[in-house]
Amino acid sequence: MNIKRLAFISVVLCSIALHCHVPGLVSAEPATESRIKAAYLLNFARFVTWPDTAFESSVSPIVLCILGDSPIDNALPTIQYKRVQDRPLVIRRIPTMKDLSPCHMLFVGESEAPRIREILSELNAHPVLTVSSLPDFARRGGMLSFIKVENKIRFEVNLSTTQHAGLSISSRLLKLARLVPNP
């Protein structure tokens, strides 16, 4: 092989290597807490089963509604329109509980802390998966609550509330959760 051809192949291979993303060799942006929570929300949608009556049709989207302000807002576009259970995941910001329909998941932002009891009582037995980062959210009647354990994001599940709403959570998701004891 002549020197010019060998040099050309070396340049091409180096160019390809510089433009490829190889985990471990290229420093990636660290996952932020908001992005981790957004990924959890996507997986919650994957591992929860809603009653058929919660949807208008078999192709209706799963609608994740956001009530109140939360740092998670910036990370939500990363999960918008992802396919979940053969349905697109649609994210909708709602200003009040009056705008809840149609929502299958409700993320309650930190700004709604003073109204949490009222919000949860309005949802009584509706098939809406409630999620929040508010302290003791699952213990207060919410369904899934983000918690920090050893500086990692985890979640708690209130099985009693989810079952009362007609929702079913996969055992695969429950294995990762901390279960909230029944009152």
C-alpha cells in the first residue's frame, strides 16, 4: 500500500472517530434532576395500566398534564410525543383543575403545595395518575412521589390510592419503588 493511500485512510478514520460519540471517551452532559424525573414520568406511563374508559379511542394519546410551576418544566420536551403503550405521550400545561380533562397523568408542581389537599380530593377515584416532588405527596394521598435516597432520585408509591382510582402498576415498576403504608 502506498504512503499517500495509507495517509488518506488514516485521515478518514481519524475524522470518523472525532465525529462519533463513544460513551466514556466523550464527556456527556450530566443528567440533571429534572431530566431524571422526566425519564421517570415516561416510564411511569409505560408501566401503568389505565381502564379502557379513560381513553376516547384505542389510538388516543396518553396526556400528561402539568399543574403549577416546577423545575421539571425544562426537561419535559425530551419526552413529548414518545410512544407509550402504542400511544403518543402528549404534555399539556393546565392553569387550573377545571382544565383537567383529558388528563391521564397529573404532575403537581411545587407552587401548588398550599392546595394539595383540594387537588387530590377533586381527583377522588378518577383514573388520573398523580405524581409530584412535594414532600410526603404519596403519604398525603398522591400516587407517586419523587424522593431523594442517598442523593439519588427514587419514588414512593401509594398502592391504595392507585387501586382506588382503577389504575394498575406493573410489578416491574413496583420492584423499584418504596411502598407507602396504608393509613
